[in-house]
Amino acid sequence: MAGPFHIVRFPHPWLTVISVETIRGGSFAEGTDDVKVYEAAFERIVAAALPVDDSREKIKSTMEKS
């Protein structure tokens, strides 16, 4: 299971950096296969996300149930 992460892209010639947060602290990866793994994970998250209006409605509905 992955925790929060940030993808930080810089203009050429600098490498993309991944910042990963865990309960024990953070770590960084750059210019490695790890970057590809996190970029692919982010694309899957984006593909699974609801559109903005649907997200708002889902949040509103959930709050009303509480």
C-alpha cells in the first residue's frame, strides 16, 4: 500500500523527483525506475477519479448522511 507522494517535474536538464511520505519520514527518488512506477500510479489515480462535479456531489451526499 502506498502513502502520499508528490511528483515534482522540472524543466530539462533537471530530473523528475518523487517525494514519498511514510509514517517514519520521507524519501526521495529521481531519474530511476521508481519515478516511472509513481508516474504510472498517478495516471491510474487520475483515470479512476470522479469528475469534479460528481466528486462535489459525492462529498455533499456523504456529509449529509453523517
